[in-house]
Amino acid sequence: MPAAKSHKGYPAAAPASGGDRIGALPDEILHRVLSFLPAQQAVQTCVLSRRWLYLWKHATGLRIVGADGKAPVPFGAAREFVDILLLLRGGSPLERFELRVAGAAVDVRRMRIWVRYALQHEVQELRLNIDGRTPTSLWPEDPPLASRNLTCLELHGLVFSHEFLDFSRCPTLQHLKIEDCSFMFAERISSQSLKHLHIDGGRFNNSSRTRIHVPNLASLWLQVIDGRAPVLEKMPMLVSATVGILARCTDCCGHSNTGNCGNESCRGCIQDDKSPLILCAISEAKTLGLAAHAKVFIFRRDLKWCPTFSRLKSLILNEHWCVPDVRGLTCILKHSPVVEDLCLIVFYKLQGHNVKMRGRFDPKELPPTISAHLKRVEVRCGAIDERVVEVLKFLSKLNIIVSQMMSLSTLVFNLYRFQFPGIEA
């Protein structure tokens, strides 16, 4: 077999025993190998030999990261290097572009030039991670991203401008991951093509709600840690969803379970909210996880519209749904006609000897308001206390009784007139 040809006509080394086996690879493979290295290290390969002199210019990915490939690089140290890198690299197309920088003063305008370079060179995966003391604000005039090739976008540590999250000019975008960002000025997140949306550590506006319009979404992960919970518009293609609303969320009221205490000066309630916010939009999911702080009223408020979870098979809920009362749990079970698996996480802690209770229902013994498809139930808690006892009392009304305690960490439900499905520690 003839030796592979390399860039600029330099022949690849023959794969002799004990020789340069990496150097014997075709240029196309080496371009991809270099794409996984931090850009600084990829450029340094030019000193290996004449053949490697220009290979780095055609790497299919650029990673502006720290030397270990994970930590961010100081923005001041990276600025001059990236400017020269992009100038010398030329017009080779890109598949991936990752920028992971740190510093108190990140130059957003310079970063915008780098991102524009990546988009102009057909980048498919774009990752921007700004690790500063405070989130880095995009300029109000920063336009939305525009690319016919972008399929995956990851953003970290940004404060979004008004229109930045309008992805109508990215018709092939399917994956969007946003972590530790502020939506304070973002009125809307919209995409017709998006399939997977992951928002972790989202900080939203305290007085208005961001609307999320992603009608073709298949999976959703949404964690709200501050501000008002967003409004989710209908997602008919949804398969799985996890929504968590934490204690610092503004949608909390100590006087009303549904956010309508009647006090016009109440900071938590919004008097003109007259439509569901979350549950109706995600009611088509097959797998659903819902968690909230005890004082958050969003889910209890949405239950007034009695959404039907017609395709729901697996349901995971935290203590918000069953402590101090089980009306929320009762309602959602009543409106889940084909649910098969139910998991309740009640004051669950990862340390210590946690308790796990598992079992299966006999459909013949279920109340008529509960799905006859329900097969398994699981309860997790840090310890058995009066709050957990109340949950067990409710479950006993569904003909579930606690049979015996297994070694330190497991309780197994004996099913009413039903054989054990098996014991798992």
C-alpha cells in the first residue's frame, strides 16, 4: 500500500515497527485528533517536523481552554493568542469551537468577533464558558446568533440581552445548554428546531416572566434558582421533562398555596396571572420529574387547570407534592391515566443511611381514581419521621403496606394480595 500523502506534498511516515505510528495517519485524521487538544498545544505541534508545520491550521475544532483542557484560561492571556490564531488559521471550516475563559473584565466585543469567525466557518458545535466573579453581560445591541450550520450551543456565565435568545436564524439548532446564566433582560427563548433544552441555575426577572417557545422540544431540564418561573408554551413533542423551582424563586407566598392571597403588596403573588405557567405545557411528557420548595405555589396553582398527563409513564416528585398534605399528589395521580412508575423523594439526603421503600400495586385493589397501569412505587427519604409517616398513611389507602426492613437502607413493600417483584438494596 503506498504511503499516505500529507498537506503541502510532504509524505507521511511509513508505519514501521517502533516508528512514528501517529505520523503515519492520513492528514484528515490528524486534523480531527488536533481538534481535541487545547489550541495552544495544537499549534505547538508545528515544531515536530516539516509535515506537522501546517496541520494545526486545518484542525476541525478549536478549544481555547486551559492547559489541562478543562479549566478556563485568563482572558487577558488568551486575547492576543486568539487574535493571531484566527488570523493565521485562514478559512478552513470548523466543526467545533470552545471558548472557556476567566477574569473580572471579559471583553464581550472581542469575544463577539471570535464567535462571528466561528459562525462564518460553518461551526456546528459552539461552547462559550465565561467563568467570572459575576456573569458577563452581553451588550444590548448584540444581535441573535445566525447560522445554518449550528446544531449544538452551550452557554455559561452570561447575562442575556433582550433578543439574543431568539434562534429563528439558526434553523438547524437542536441542542441548547445554558448553565449559571441570567435571564434578567430576556423576554423570550424561542426556536422552531430545538429538540433538547437544558437550563441549570437559571436566574430570572423578579417582576416579569420569560416566555419559552420551543414547540418541537423532545427533552427539557429546567432549574430556576432565582426570580419568577418562566412561562412554558405548549410542547406537543415532549418525551421527558424535569422542572425544579428552588427556594430563592420569587413565586413564594406564606399566605396562599396558589399565589392569590389578595394582598396587593404581596411580593410573591402576581395578581394578573390568569393562565397556567408550566404543567399544561409539559403534559405530553412520558417521563416527568417535578420538584419545588415547600412555599413555591406555581405547581399547586397550575393544578387548578387540571391538566391531563395522557402519555405519562414515569413520575418523580419531591416532598412539595405530599407534605404537609397530599392533595397535589392526589390530583396529579388522578389525571395520569397510564402512569406505571411513581417515585416520591421525601427529604432525601445523600449522606447517612437513607431509606428506600419499593413495591408494586395490584391493579384490582386500586381506587378507581388511580391508573390501573400503576405497577411500581418507590419512596426515598433520609429517615422515617412524622412527615414520612403521613405519606405512608396516604399510600396505605392505595393498599400498600410496609412489610419488613432490610439491612440498614432498604424497606420493601408487601403488596396487597401480590407477590414480591424482587428486593433491591
